[in-house]
Amino acid sequence: MTTSKRVQDRSKMKRIHDLEIATEKWKIVSKVLFLMEILKEEPEQVISIRSLNQYRKQINLPKPQKISDFIKKSPKLFELYKDHKGVLWCGMTKDAKDLIQEEERITEEYSEKAAEHVARCLMKSVAKCLPFDKIAHFRRDFGLPLDFRKDWVYSYPEHFRVVKNEDEGGTGPEFLELVSWKPSCSIIELEKKVIGVSEDHQPGMLSLAFPLKFPSNCNKMYRYGGKINHFQKQSYLSLYADAHGLTAGSLEFDKRAVAVMHELLSFTIEKRLVTNHLTHFRREFVMPQKLMRLLLKHFGIFYVSERGKRFSVFLNEAYEGSELIEKCPLVL
């Protein structure tokens, strides 16, 4: 627990070097995966370097860096060649194509678990539905297929369905709506470790403490020990119960918000999310406006990395050093 309000103000003693390394790895891997997804969508799985320039922002490759130089750093995955007109093109190697096939196979195997996680997100939302555009932010983090809007969402009619905004004559944005409430899915991950799975579970008040893992160079926690113990003992409303009656800013409200973020991170394949993606769900999941302050305050539960243009938040308990303790097959 800390009083820091900005990541930049955080003490160096609270930085976790190993998770900064994990962030650097993720930045590189995410660029490579994005490029592979672009090529995968092309009819012949090749694209001109000139056409790739339009994706500079998504790849996070500012000028004057050359896209071709970035591609040359991964010769086992990408190959460059010129056509008879001298136009430079990029394609995938056999190893890259084999990797994509393997990813598609694992994604299909993981599909049922991903559908359960999406359904549970719908269950904890205020209106029991979420906009497609917001779910798309979690696509890769939740292990959803690239074309999940096209076929995947229709493969689990027992969990959810696609609806359109009726206020706009059915021409507005699409939403994913919960079809049926499953009591066994209303048990949070922390609760499962205590009571297991129950088919007739009713969400209510919880008194579960969060696993804590502080930076190794942060030797003493005596300044915050009393506050941490008080927070850990505080009861809070289940994420799957109606939260309309909670008072924003109260200890119960904040602990429930921490539980929401803990649960969301536990659903992700890397136990990590871009913080901006979390803030998009403040209204749907009843979380505070100043979400970053809450993440920084509970640095024994979460770690926020400031590397890159977008901050990332990690679930501390899921990592040993810079590696995941339990690695999902979809994680490279």
C-alpha cells in the first residue's frame, strides 16, 4: 500500500526489475504478433513495405525507424524480397506459418475456457452486456481468435448472444449479452481456492485476503503494515453481486474494485493488461475514476510498468522473476 498517485512518483525501491524485463519482452513480441496477424489477413500472406507504413502507430514504430529494419530483426519469421518493379515486399517464413497453425490449434483448444471468461465478464457487468469494441481490447489477452466477431461469438449460444442497440434502430454498435446466469461461474478465482465449485452458489459478502508479493528490494513494510492488515480483513461485496448500493470511495468499494481488477487479470493468458484497457470498463464493472491511484496504492497485489507509451499492470502473484509461474500454451 502506498500514497503514490502517479507511476512516475513511485519510489525506485518499489520497482520490480524482473517485471520491467517482462514488459520489454512483451513489447517486442506484441509487435511481431501484430505483423503476423496483418500478413495472415492478406490474400497471399504478403504485403508491401509501403502498405505496412499505415500500421506504424499500431506497431509503435515511430519515424525515422524503418519498418524493413524492424522486420530484418526476425529473419526466422519474416522474409523480404523485391519484385520485378523493385517494390519491397514482406512475407512469412515456413517457421512463421507453422507457428500460426500451432497457435490456431491451441486457440481452438482454449476456446471453451475463453468463452467462460467472457461470460463471467458479462455476469459481473452492470447491464449483463458489453460493447463489442470494448471486448476487442481484451481479444489477445483473453486468447480469443483474430476473427472472433465473425464466427467465434456465435459458437457459444449457451453463454452469450450478439445484440444491437435498439435505440438506434438496430444500426448502432453491437453488444455481447449474457444469455443465462450460471451460479457455478459466479465464484471468484480466490473463492474457488477456498470452497471449490458449487452449482447453487449465491454471490454475497466475502472476507478473502489477496495474495501479497512485494518487491524484493522493498525491505520493510512497517510504514504500511497496519493499513495493509486492515484492508485485507475488510469484507467486500462479490464481483457478481449487485453493486449499486456501494458508496464510491469507501473501503468496501475500493476493495471490491481491487477484486474486480484481480479477477480480470487472472482471466488473461499473461496475467497482464494495458491499464488503458482496464479504464474502459470503469462504468460497466463499477470501478473508481482514479483507477491508476488504486493500482499504485496496492503494490503488493499489482505492479504497474511505465515502459512504452502505454502502461501495463501485472498480477504480482502470477510471476516468479520475469516468468509466469503457470504459463498458458498461448504464451510464447
